[in-house]
Amino acid sequence: MINIENLSKSFQTKTDTFHALKNINLKIKKGELIVIYGESGSGKSTLLSIIASIMKPTSGKVLVEGENIVSYSDIYASEYRKNRVGFVTQSFHLFDELTLHDNLLAPLVIQALTKAQIEHNIDKALLIANISHKKSQKVNTLSGGEKQRAIIARAIINNPHIVICDEPTANLDADNSLVFIETLKDLKARGKTVIISTHDPIFEAQEFVDKVIFIKDGSLV
Amino acid sequence: MLNKLNFLLILLITYRKKHLSIFILSTLLIALMSSVLFISSSIKKDIFSTLENQADFTVQKYVAGRVLNAPESWIDEFYTIDGVQNVQGRIYGTHYYEPAEQYFIIVGLDFYDTQVIKEMKTLVEGIDMDDFLAKKNMIIGSDVKKFLDEYHYFDYYTFRPPDRSIEKVYIYDKLKSSTDIVSGDMIIMDIANARKILGVEDGTFSDIILQAPNLKERETINTKLRVSHFDMRIIQKNDIQNYYENLYNYKGGLFLSLFIIVFMSFGLILFQRYSMISSVDAKEVALLRLSGWKINEVLWFKISENFIVILSAYFSGIFLAYFYVYFLNAPLLKNIFLGYSNLGSSTIFSPSFTLSDLVLIFLSFVIPFLLAIIIPLWRVSIKEPTEVMR
């Protein structure tokens, strides 16, 4: 269960204060898949970044299983990102020069795992993301869709409860978007809580979506 | 730990081009700085090993800014001073070698005087005295030999003393290379031959040397010598050592200039590294943070990555400098430090450096390098990963 209470985020510019999020209240049940719709600059990515604990809000709480992750120090926030949340970034942020396998090592080498366990986790994540066949290939040689699946594999490598996807189909064509949706269904079937921010209409009228939320100018509408 | 090390090696190999350029540049700078220190250390060692057996005091007759021959009577006079031992007159002077337009230093030694031989032990060690004195012989420095060979004086050389006679002196042997720094342009011969060739009248010497074994008495002896004659110049062994020490110490003159140049070059590289963190580095940090790495884990990882590179450069630089100075005999740099003046030096550097030299290089390069890398990376790592990747 994720419980967001009175969440606000402001950015201070040289001349002005920009309110990215204004008093957001939201409840997301465990295993739910929710889609947050909104235009560019509406505050979607900011909201996801705060839920993923890579950004601190100006005020408010984000309670995950009863713990307010907003109050976490860097050590606890890192632990939270490492074990409990996977983040699918908007752009294809990967170690471009490394192979897909080596990209997936990054979240694993800080865990107390044996080499065999690491390889097992990598194989499992690649299988779920349906990209096992590109395991030894450098990611800069992968297509856009394959890179997106690589990022999904990285996001779920530590078997997190929550998977956050920020504009996941923004750089995908229609076919790859449909493949991605199949992956999301699979994640939901595995009991993951999935939060997606998008302005792609492809998520509309999808049966597996539990809740659709609209955000505009930093407020839920 | 092993998993992290494995990942570290993967990144090092993957980004080898970037690391290689830093490695090469750092190796060259460390090698240059180490070479300077090695040369300085080697020169000092050679000088002090040669000067070690020198007399404690050298006394010259000095009138109106010119050095004149000292009277033999001073020897008996100096013996009357308490604490003074082994007072001797020396014969030496310069010889102008016209074919190469060079000056050689002729030193006359009394080979029957055991004290003299002890003092010059470093230079004349291993010479068979009886054989040497059987005819008019001389032992020559490396540079002298080089110039004599150039004009085919392989066996002997003919001097023209001031009395216009002809003195044919045979080349008996070459002085040891390790003493080249002070003896490269030196010719050692029997005192009688030297007196004749240099035109030093009987009853006088070029200068007079004496020993004062008790350190505590030296200042008093110095004062007594100074007041005994107004036309006298006194040079102590310490003065000579200090002179050479200052001349070749890395803190002085050319050494300091080179050090400053090396440090400024290094400083510029560091400044560039400090002020411009590459987008690849920033993205790498952001991705690691996003994957759950703590700030200290990211920093230790980056320190390790760069430490491997700079430490490899450090050892390579030291090795390169050692090879350059002690095996190749420091071409180019040698001429900067020893100069082209008088004779082109044939000095061969003998291995000599201290642990503090190596620590100095380590602290001067490795620590600032790591700081210049880590501070901007730390700045990136405390930012929100999405902000860095945006």
C-alpha cells in the first residue's frame, strides 16, 4: 500500500517559485496498476521521482507499507531503491558501452549475492523482460524497444514490490509499445504494484489498468 | 566485494580509452618529476662520496681578488695551531686544450704521502703506484679522455709548460665514471710533473689543505687561520658541500624551475578534470544511484577506479624514470642539469633515491589527482539522479 498525503513540491528559480506538485493525495493498493495521465510539465515525473525516493518533496508524506520514505536519509533511501522499487526511465539511460548482462550487474553487485545468484537473477529478469537473446550484446547496438526492455529488466532485477515507469512508451513505436504492455501485464500478474506516467493514449481502455489518474499543473483532477 | 571488483574491472576495460589517456599523461608527468629527483639524488650522492675524503680546510693566498701561490712557510705555521693535523701543500691549475678549446684541471699529488692518497682514495683507488710512478703518467677524467681521443692522443699528451719546454705525459688510466661529476675534466699526475707543467715555483703551492678532526674545534681554527694572515681565503669542506648541495638540490635553480613547470602542467590537467566532469561520468554516477548505490559506495567505487589508473601511472612513471636516468643516463635532462659549460659531461648517474622521494611524488600526484576527480563526482552524486540524467 502506498499512501500519499498532502504532497507538494516547489522548485526555486532565479526569479520565481515553480510549484510542480500541489497538495497531492493518493492511495495505491498493493498489486494495483495505475496510470497517471498528464501533459508535459504537469508534474507526473516529479511525483514518480518522489515515490521512487530519488527526489524529496517540499512538504507532505509518502507512506510505503506504513513507512514515510520522504524522511529517509540517503542510506535508507538507497536501500529502498535497491530492494523495494524499480524505476523505468523515460529515456534509454543505460551504460551504453557495456553489454546488457553487465548493465544488469550494477544493481546486483551491491547486494550480498553469490556469482551464481547474480547470474540467476539476471537470467530471470531478462526472461521476464523478454530480452534474453540480447544478453551478451552491447546496449548501444540494441533497438529502441530492446533498450526499453533492458531498462525493465534492470528495474525488476532485485524483484522489487513497486515498479515505476516514467513515460515508458515515449520513445517506442506502436509495435514495441504493445510488447511493453504485455510485459506490464506480466508484472501485474506477478503481484507487482505498477505506477505508470504517460500521455500515450495506448493505455486507455486497457483491462489490466486498475486506476487512471489525471494530473494538470501539479494537481490531481 | 568480489562482485564489485568484477564490475570495476568491466568498467575499466570498457572505458579503457579514457583511462589510457589519463594513464599515459600521468605516467609522463610522474616520470619527468621522478627523473628530476633521481638525477638530483644521484648527483648529490656522487658529489658527497667524492668530497667525503676532502680536507676540512683549504687555504689560499688571496690578493686583490686574485688567487696567488701560497708560501710553503704557511705549512709550519698552521701546524702550531691546536687541533690542526696533516697540513699539506697542493699543486693544481688549469690547462687550456687548444684543439677542442676546453680547459682541463691538472691536480698534482704526492703519491708517497699516505694521507694524500687516503684523501683522494675515491679517485685513485686500485692504481698500482709503483707502476704509475715508473714514468711520467697521468690519470684522466672521462671528458678529458673523450677530447684527447678525438684528436688521437690515445697513449700520451704533450704539455707546453710556461718555461716553453715540452712535457710528454703518458695516459695511464681513466678515472672512475662514478666520480665524473667532479672529476670529468680532471687530470691527476705526480706533484713534480704538475709543478713543472703549471709553472708553480719551488717553495710555493697552489693552496694548502689541513685537517681538523674535532668538529668542535673547527670554528676556533677557522678564526685563528683568518687572523694569522690578512691575504688569505679559507674554504671549509662544509662550504663546498653546501655549494654543491644548493647547486643540485631539487629545491634550487633549474630543479625548482622544472618542478614548477611539471606541477603547473599537472595543475592544469587537474583543473580541467575538476571543472569539467564528463557526461559519461555523470550519467554513470546517476545510474548507480538510481540502482540503489549509496553516495559513499559510489565514491569509493570511483576512487578505486581512478586509484587503479593513477597508481599504475605512478609505478610506470617511477619505472620509466629509473630506466631513463640510470640506464639511458638521462639524455637531454642531463645537459640541462650539468650544463654544456667547459666540457660536455660524460657523467654516469648511479642509482640513488630515498623512500621520501617516492612518497613525495606519491603525495604530489596521486592525492591531488584523486581529489580533483572525486570532488566533482561527489557533487554529482548528491544531486537527484533524474536531474543529472536530464
